[in-house]
Amino acid sequence: MKFLFNFFLLIIITGCNPEPIFPLSKKNISNVMVKNFSIAKLDFPKDGYVSVDDNKTIYDLANTYNILPHEIIRANNLKPPYKLSKGQRLYLPYPLMHKVKQNQNIYDISLIYAVSQSDIVELNGLRKPYKLIPDIELKIPLNKDYSVIGLINKTKISKQSKILPISKINQKFLFPVNGEMIKDFGPFDNGNQHNDGVDILVSTDQSIKASMSGKVAFVGSNLKSFGKMILIKHDTQFVTAYARINEFNVMEGDMVKKGQIIGKIYKNNSVHFQIRKSRNPVNPNLYIN
């Protein structure tokens, strides 16, 4: 039995605003796509307890809530053969916790995991002024909010992107595929929209390669405007995004090397590729070898 893990670690950036900036919302079920199949993921019970449905097993619960089976067994002191009965009440250890560091606030943590500040507040029952005590553990929402890193719903240009001289840039990245550049970085549609990366059309089926060594931070599907996407975090500054791809070859948490195959794009499709430095999109052409 394989188990799915969908924990996110994106960009480590410090901040200073402790107030929630996203409205509270109720979320029930989200579909998570991993390697071309989907499984319904349920919201984690706030009190940690669930009632077992008929014919459910520990493995079913582990897959549904992204928990290792042995954690359920240990938390409930279950004994072999671990058979569950209908209506049995089980405690589920929360799958994603964060230990607060010195001087860390809710805004910092929301950026680390790409989650809404208000979701952190609601999940943990925090109250104003939301001052966090070092070494306490917080539950991290399992529903992601990619607006916090600017990858979703960006259309209007607020200002022109700053272009750095090539001589001042450490050129070290690779283009993920070979093909025709059909949309370059920068403004389009008479300046009303901005392409935060480049779009590369391939004429044959191709493997998608990691632009630089790093850790896979996100693998997901059905993202508005991005379809299937992979995010790779390279250091405290750089993240690369590979969107509108057809197949995944990696999972979240994988360490990849520069040039390693991470996915596949089919003939006559285009890859949307971004390089982001400190959350801000930069022109990939200036960072490519």
C-alpha cells in the first residue's frame, strides 16, 4: 500500500505583519493530484477524532488524512491484527506541525508553508495580538493558498519588472526543455498583463529537466492557469516553477540535481517556466547558461 504525503515547503522569507491578511473560509474537500491519479482529501478533524465507517481500515484512514499507519496505531494503542469496528472512535495525530522559532510570527510561517495566515489563526484558536511563544508547536493548514507567493491570479502589472544587467547576474540555470519560445517574459496584451516566465513549445515528446539542483516543494494539478505544476526550491532566494506539464516524475520532498528528469511534456504542448528570486519573478533569459 502506498501512502501519499502532501506537505509543502516553499519560500523562507521573514516578515513583520502579525495581522491576518486573508479572510477566514470554510473548506470541506479538495482533490489532490499526484502522478496522474487523484484521491479525495478530507479536512482534518479539529479535535483530532474520527468515527470509523463500515469496512474502513487503518490504511484507508492513513491515505485519507496523510498519516503514517504506525502513527495511528501508536496514538490509539492498537494491537495486531489492527481490525477496526464500525463506529469506533480513533484519535489522529495532526500530520503537519511547526515549532515556532525565536522572533517568528504568523506572517513568516504562512510564507514558509504557503498557507493563509487566517487559516493558521483559525486552526490553532489564536487570539490577538497573535504573539507566538518560541518552541510551541502550531498546526499547519493542509489547504494551501498560493496567492501568498504570487503564483496564482496575477494579471495586471503594478510596475515594470526591474531588469538587472547580465554582468551582475550569476548565470547558473538551465532551460527545462528544448523548443521554441512562443511567449517571452514581460508585458503583453497592450501592457495590461504580464508573463512572469517564458512559454516554450516542444515539437516532440520531451523530458522536463530540473533547471537547478534543489528540493521539490510542490507537485500538483488543476491549478488555475497553471494546470499540472512542479515547484523546486533551490535556496533561501530562488524557486523555479514548471507549469502546464503532462506527467510528473518526482514527488514532494524529493531532492533533485541540475538536469535531472522531473516530468514530461507531450508533442505540440508548451511548458510555462518561471524563476523567482525572493518571491519576485525574474527574466529566465538572464539567468540561463
